[in-house]
Amino acid sequence: MNADADRPTFLLVHGAWHGAWCWEPVRAELDADGWRSHAVDLPSANPPAGRPEGARPAGMLDDAAVIRESLRRIEGPVVVVAHSYGGVPTTEAISDAANVVRAVYVAAFQLDAGESMFTFRGTPVPDDGAGQVPPHPDSRRLFFDDVPEADAARATARLRPQAVRSFAERVTSAGWRTVPSSYVVCERDLVFDPSQQRELAARADSVHRLASGHSPFLSMPRQLTDVLVEIAAPTLPAGAGARAAEPSLEG
């Protein structure tokens, strides 16, 4: 289906250890419904080709710069969708992005200025923040417990080490304080406790729920797409058409 020019574009931001690849099923659903989308590769988990050996790993602020540059290249309004860690650089990047009409946090860290992943989770901050964190040995179960076996195996094999600096660097500007935001709580999440998600969701303007594990973009891409469309539809100009969205799935 051809994308409706009146609709905002979705910019999809992955979480730690992942890449833009994880959004492919949702992008296919959005495309079928006539919505444009882009997905970014964050350098904290996807170092650019040609990076000099020994160069410091990218941090959260580097990830935010990549998101900010992606936003500059998109014409018209944008709904930014962030998953898990991706919520941190998204929060940083959207604070000065004039074309962002809404941010959507999917089981994501909707942090405030002065917070980092380490501080929010009560984890001691390393002295230098150097090095990388490999994927968890139990990633298959934690991330993809409700994902079909073949898809889960492929996804687990594509996980990459994550730069420690991305977890240590603090948010300097909380974009959700000026940009409307929505939160999608994943009620069966084994990685990010749903009670903590609900704590952060109190910072958002609207809250939605999915009866999913940590990765609904792979376990229930159609249902997640319906929620995203439901959230994005009110941003349409008056009179513009939009596919009717199904209600959020309550956990």
C-alpha cells in the first residue's frame, strides 16, 4: 500500500544489543497499512564500518546524535518509537527536534535529566565506563521467550556486545517534558520488570498495554503495530484518513 503523505513517519529505535533488524516485522505491517517508517542502527551496539582499532566505544550521547541526524533527514512530522535502552538516547535526541510530534516508549527507559541506565537501576557506575557488555547468556529466554522458536534463534544469533558508556552517560535534556509521549507496558516482560515500567509510564501522557514479553516487535508485530497506529492517528491533520486501530491488548 502506498504511504499516505498526510501521515507522520515512524522512526524506530532499538534497544541494547540489538539493531535496526529487529523492527523488520513491524515495518512490514506499517508499510501494509500505508505508514512510512525508518529504523536506526545505534553505534553503541553497531560500531560503524571503518572505526579505528582502539577507538572508544560509542555512548548514549553518540546514539542520540545518530537519532537526531535521522530526524533531520525526515521531512514532515515524526513519531519516534523507542524500545528498552533506546528510550534513553531518544529522550536526549527529541529535546531539540522540531518535527517530532510524539515519542512512544515500548518497555523503555523514559528517564529524566540527570538519570542514566546505571543510576535508574541502582547499578554502580564504573570508573571509566570503558569496555563492552556481551549479550546475556540466557538472552534466548529473557528477550524472546514468547517469540516463535525459529525467529527467536535467529534474533539471538544477531545480538551484539553493548558499550558500557551507553549505560553510564546521563540524560542532559528530557525531551518528553516538551514532546507528547505514550508508554507501552509489556506485561509479561522477563527483562524489565513491568512494575518498573509502570513507574516510568507515569511520566507519559497515555499508557497502553500488551500481553507480551520484552520483544513484541517479534512476538506480536501486528498487535504492536495496531497500538502504534492508535497512538499516531490523533497526530494526523484534520480530515486526513487513517486505518481504524484495534484496542490495546490488556495484560
